[in-house]
Amino acid sequence: MVDHPDQRRASYDLHLHTCWSYDATATAEELFAAASAGGVRRIAITDHHVIDGLKEAHEVAARYPEVSFIPGAELTVHCSIGAVDMVCLGLTQSAIEALAPLWEAYHEWQREFGATLCAGVRALGLDYTDAHRQELLESYRPVRTLDVQGLTHVGNRVQRAWFIERGFIESEEDYVPLLRAAAERVPRPPYPAADFVLPRVRRQGVLTVIAHPTGYFLRDDRERMDLLRRELSFDGVECAHGRKVSPELTPVYHTWCKERGLISTGGSDLHRPDDVEQDIGRHLGPEQWWPEIEKRLPEGAISNGEVGPIDSEHTAENRAR
Ligand SMILES: [Zn+2]
């Protein structure tokens, strides 16, 4: 492997998806195995909109005591600039229980979004039924995830390929315009509102981090950055991201965070098993960011404690806390 600074692995990866995300296929087992093999010592699982996979993840984590585990979720919220992805870190069991209305709202949103998207495409005269949607979901999502979440929306990669196959669109470039036209026919529900979601999450001590912010920040427009900080009151910024934050922006965001007492985090945002094996931990977040993140996480949010030889009794005790 080429030893390029961009390609080294960080000691932590705080943005990872499993098959419990509507658009991902990696399993928790694959994430932990890859982290262990690659020397990534702390990982967060941050599925889109759900905590449904965290029980499974905790079970897997118990078999990888060398990898600390931070349960999280990536919650997309609706605010003044539209949809914004928030990586939420440190979802303890008590936080998960207290946030039950949130999980219900997101489950509902996923099903409604899927159904209205389908209906919008049908309104354009194209044959996209809920049965088609179910078939597409079943083609890549494990049954256990659909049992819990119902018929969600379909990941873009799969849906786009099917639209091309069915002749709805000729090429990938026509995909977004088609979705826009469909939304004009049948409006899709907005994501749950930021002021419904984020204060509740923060009240549980969970860290809220604005994900891959380059688009939201209009690259590095200070006015926009401060506006979003006031509106969303996030605790931190994903200053390092495998693909969506370019290397020259990482220090710019980090400096801005330091000036405002915000934490800086980093993650790869991987979704698929092949990518996980190759790229887990690949982002530019340095080791020095970790102690600050660790300090700000709610108590009991890290399973497996810190690295090093941990006996099973100690691990069990940590989990029980
Ligand atoms: Zn993500």
C-alpha cells in the first residue's frame, strides 16, 4: 500500500454505517473485524436515522475488546437551509430509551418518504409500485432490518440502477431530475425538524456533530458557519471526512472549532463491506483530537473502555454500567 499521508488510518473512525441503514450493506461484524485488523482502536456506528442495529453491534463489540465502541446515529434534520446530517455520538441505553419518540418519528418518516417517492414517480406515468419497492429493498436489505423498519425508501445506488434498467431514465445524470419532478407531483415529507430532534438529543448528554460540513458551510463561509452554529447549537464538527472534506479544509474547520470551544471529529462514512476492509479509519483526524472527544462523551458511552488487554470480567462490568 502507498504510504501517502492522505491514506494512513486514524486511531478512531466515528462515522460508519451498517446494514441497519437503508442504504448500507456492511455488518457490525465486518466493521469490528476491519477495525481490529487495521489497528483502528475506536469506532462509532452511526446508522442513518435509527438505533435499530446497536443491540447487535454491542454483541459484536464484546468479541472485539481491543476496539472501543461508541454507539451513535446519523440523524438528518430539517432546518433553515434544508436537510443537514448530524452525527450523534454516545447513545447510552438510557438515552436511547428517553429518545423513543424520536426513533418512532424517524421510522415513520422513512416509510412515508419511501411511499411518497414511489407515488411521485407513478404520477409521472412510470410503473413504480410499493411491491417494486419491496422487491428492491429485499434485494439488498436483510429481512431482520425490514421486519423492524418496514418499507423504507430505497438506497439511491440500487434505485438508480433499477430506473435505468426499467427505462425510466437513460443515464445516471437523469436520476436527480426525475426525483425532482416526482417530488413536484407528490411532495415528500421533510425530515424531522432540527428543533424537535437536537435539543432532545443534547439533553441526554449525547454529542451532536455536523457531518461532512463542506456543502452546509458553503466551503468555509464564516457567516454561514456561525448561522448554523447558532441555529443547530452543535457540539462539534466532522472536520475530517474520508471523501467529503478536502485536506486543506480540515485545519480551517479545526481552527474555527477551537475558537468556539467545539470538538473536532473524523470519520470515513463507509457503507459497504469491500470499502470497509480497505478504508476504515481513513480520514485526516489526528490522534490529538481523541482525548477531547472522549472527555465530552456521556458517561458509560464507550464500550470496551480503552485499548489494551482487558479481561472479559472487566468488559462485562463496563457494559453493565
Ligand atoms: Zn453517513
